[in-house]
Amino acid sequence: MTSHLKWASPQGIDTLKNIVQKRLPQWPNGLRDYQSEFIPRVLDGEKVFVITATGDGKSTFYDIPPMVHMEIRDNPHLYPPFQVKKKPVVVVVTPTKGLADSIIHDATEFGLNGISYCHETVSDYHVKAIDLVSLISRCEQFQIICVDPERLSTKEWRLILRNPTFQENLVVFCCEEAQLIRTWGLEFRPAFQHIGVTAQGFVPKGVSIVGLSATSAPGRNTLAVCHSLGMFGDDYHLVRRSNEHTNMQLIIDTLQQKKRTSKYAQLLNYLCSGRKTIIHVNTIPEAYDIYEFLWDHVPPTASPLRRMRMYHSLCDDKYNQETFHLMDNSAELQVVIATPGFSCGINLKKVKDSITIGFPSTLDMFYQCKGRAGRSQDVICRGIAIVPKKSISLARKYVKAYLEHSPDVSPFMPSKAAKKSKSKKKLEELEELTKMDFGKASFLAENECRMGNINDYYGNPPEEITRLDCKNANRTVYCDLCATRHGVHYSFNPSEDDAARTWLPLIIGPSKRVTNHHETTLGKEERGSMRSWMVDFRRTIWTEFEPLDPVLSHFPIAHFFPDLLIDEILDKFLTINSYHTLESLLHRHCWPYVEQKGQYIFKLILGFQDIRGQNASKQGNVDQRYGSDIDEPDTLIIDDGKNAEDGNVQATGTIQTLAASISSKSATRTMNTRSNQARKPRQPLQSVQEVTAEYGPQRKNYRRN
């Protein structure tokens, strides 16, 4: 019987290097030193937990082994006698479908086929009447099988893992983003806690169990993950390398919200460089808020739909996959607004900046987000967090109290008596402090060196420079604190590729009205009535123009008459005394329907001003104010018997009647004849369809929020 060599032997390491050189000629430098040392351990069936930086090649621990087995299987005469599988297969447990898709895409570089075992895939194969469990168990078509923790716990996967053919050919059982076992597994996704149980119960002896992470702090955090995967004592190899992003400038930007500006205004300071950027948010509604804010600042010459996209669980899988492709291959796409799933292992080479709105619940999640930028080492990337002052203040308070107490005793657990004596605001602050992650607090409270803080928290080697600041550690890129202290400046001006991605300057909202000056500002009830009409008018514009262009079906209704434009019109409502003034305002907001609908809006404004009694003296001068090419507006007749008192409209029917009087051609003809016959009061119109009859028939049975 032929004896088999160990891969960890010198002969095995040399054989591994020769296979990589043959199979991966695009890797002129071959494997990194740590890969050459520990991938042989995986091939020998040992347990390995690897902690190293994003982009440092962790995926080779499940991509290289099946490739090696296939090479020796196909060419046994070229290699010494190593034990190999005829149909090698690898299981990779992934937290998100996006990461699974990325793994499968990258596996093609190694000559491997992959499949993501998720709800969509199972449904597709079911429709095709193909038994996916049997197909995977035969190990004939796929070498990389990605599965999420929830699916791994199903009876279908128990059948796969118990199948003799599958067990015979299984090479590696790997858990990607293993630190999530400790964080997501506690409350968010309990199935993460069962990954290790499955690995220990179903993975055959002699098959390597591998854990991979970029953000697993030393001590009990890493120990808990290792124990979950069945790694105890001297039974496994722990590989801890530095996870420092050597080409990234870490920046904490304190939120500076100014009056009449959006709380997201600081984003434009970074996006104006044109660099490809991921904006990380904690919730889907926040993603939509940012999307809407940025929409108003995309220049008219650019398409907002091509300039930015969202990535979250409500987006279709194909749409999310297309987002990955476009971010690296489209010159137009600059911004992806993403929820936390995007931060887990996605490999995009063109992203230069990572911006986090607020700060995630843990430092691990924040640093995971920063790993999405700067995959190309030839550029200086930015890892930014825009954080409220309150968060930084609480972090400093937490660190101070933490240092004064035992680490095992929380200094923020108030007694019942203390709860009664404290205000609601104080109790909310205490609750937030109680839940705060120490890594997050220490990073936000840092005032010396942010990268030194990261290195200290994650135990990054070499120890002698771990806590030194950027200058003393001779780092290539300084963090924002060190750059300020040592007078170092980095230029992030647009490159040739980025220069075309411009943004409009910040749009300042309308100033507060002075309610005491009714001659220049609308009253509260007037403003509310006019806003209601303009919101209805917006829907009418959408109904008329959206069917004309398929692209417009993707635009939010607010695009057709934005809130910022409505607010400015209402703010200047009584001072708009010429069509030119209104036209300039509409053009400043880049409203695309000025030519078709600008005159209609002006007629409404002028008619309302006349009703209010401010323009009675100018009634005979209407032609001069409009211009000779605009029809003269009607005189409003209020039908409910109530007059406008103190400049305030008393009934909503007034606005509807006014709109009807402007849009009614027959009424205009009646006025122009200036007959002495008495005119009957119009009844108030009750629907926007009637109010805007001039636009033609409305779209029926078409609902949209």
C-alpha cells in the first residue's frame, strides 16, 4: 500500500507552490508566506482560524484546496503520492447572499464552479424539476457550495452532509466572517450559534474546519468563536495577522448640521471629489432618506439612476448583483447606499471611500465597513464616520467610567432609587451607555491616533509599534488626528476618471417666516392650503409625464415637483410679482417642466394674491405682469359665502375654486367679454382630476404611494 505524504512537509509545500504557479499564472508572486505555511495544514485536515486584513487573501483557504485536488487527480504522474479526492467539494457558510455571489464569482479564477444554496436558488431548481439535494450530494457539478446558517440547519442539509459520497469528497468546511457567530448569533440571527454544532456533528474526521475573520479581537471574543467551531486547546492553529488598512486615512467627522440644511449635507463634501463611494447606513429607511437627499443634488446633465444605487434586502437579487458589477465596471455609477449586509466580505476593487452615517453598534462592524474601500493599494482611500457630538461625548464618558471600575462590573447600572430620582433624559443616556461596546467607545473617544487605537484593540503585530501614532510608527497614511497634529495634507481632488462625476452645491432650505409681516409672507392656514394644492399638483405632473418615458417609472413622485421647490415657492409666494421671477426660481431648482407648466403655477400664485386683496390695485395691470403671451386670470368668486379676513383663506374650497378658475377656458372667455350679466358662483371642485382638467384624462386604476 502506497504511503501518502503530509502537505505540511517541505515536499508538500513545494508541491503546493508548483501547482499554484501552474494553475494561477496571473499570480507572479505566488502565495503569501502565511498562506504557504497554513494552507498545507488545511490540506492535511487540521483546524485553522485565520484573522487578517480585508483583501489579504483569506479566501484562498477554501479556493486553493479543491484546485489542488483537481490538479493532482488529473495529473497524478506529475506529483508525489498525496491523498486526494476524486470530486473535491468545499462548504462555505456565508452571512449574506451578496458575499456568496462574490465568492462564486471569484472562484472562477481558480477554475471552480460554485452555487449559492439560498431560497431563490432552491426555487429555481424546483421549477426546473431538478433535485438540488441529490445534485449537490453527487459532487459532480459544483466545487464551492455557499450556504447561509439558516439553510444549514434544515433537514435538506442534514441529508447532504450525511450522504456518503459527499462525506467522501468534502475537503473543507469553512465559516466566513466567523466573528458574526458572537455578534449576530446572540439576537439578530440565532442560527449563527449552530454553525459549530453542525461542523462538529456532521463533518467527517480528517476534513479541515476553517474560520475566517478580519475583525476578531484577542481574548474572550476570539476564544468564544473558536470554541463555537469546536476549536479547543492545541487542537487548532490560530493565525493572527495585522488587519490594518495601510492605505486608508481614518476620519471621524463630527456632524455639523446647520439651519435650513439637511443632516446629510456633509456627504457632499466627500462626494464632490467624484470618487467611488459606499455609504453605510443602519436601516433601510435611512438609505431612502439619503437617496432622496442626493437626488436633489445630481446635476441635470447626469442621471440619478445611474449615478447612485441602493443595496439592501428589499432590492431584487439580480439588482444587487448588477450593483456589484456596475461599481467596478461603470464610469457613471459613483455611490452605493448600503445596509450592513454590504460590509460583509464584498470584494469591489474600484471603491475608494467608505462613509458610515452615525456609528454602528460595534467597532467590528465599523471596521468591516471600512474594508470595502481601498482594495487597490496604489490609491489613498478614506474610511469616514459622520458622528453626532452626543455619541462622542457619551463615548468619552463611558471610557472614563470604564477605567475607574473593574471590567467585569458595569458602572452604568442604576439602582431602583436612582432610577426614580433621575430624569427621563438621564435614564435614556444611562441605557445607551449600558449597551455601548467598549471597542466603539474607545475608538470614538480616541484623541491621539485612530490607527494606533485599532491596532491596540485587535492586537495587531508587531507589538513594538502597535500603540504608536502614525508618525512614530512610520505609517504610509496618517489618520485624521495625526495628519492635523503633524501638518500632513492629502489631496483628494478628482482624477481624470472622477472629474465627470460632479454634484450640485448644497441647496439651502427656505428661511423661517416672520409671521408678523403678513404683507410679505403667507399665514399658517394659507401656507397649509397652498401646500396641499401643490402636493396634488405634483401627482398630476407625475401622472401626465411619467407614461411618456419608461425611465421615469423609476423616479420617485417627489422628483416631479420636489419639496425643496415647494417650500421656496411658498416662502416667496407673496413676493413673486413677475413670471420672470418665478421662472428663475424654477430654473434654479432645475425643474424640467418649466416650459409646459410654469405659466400655470404663476397664474395660481397671481390669482391667490388677488384674492388676498394685496393686488387689487394691480388688477387692471395683469397683462403687464404676465407678459403679452399669457392669458389674463379669472377673478375668483368664493362660493361658500366666506370672505378672506386678514389675508387668510377660510376654506379649502377657495384653493380648489381658484385652480378651477385658472384652468377653465370658458371662464376666461366669460371674463374677457366683460359682460354685465351676473355670473353664478362656481361650486368648489372636490378632486384634483377636476381641478386639473386641462391636462386631459387621468390614468385609471393605477395606484402608487
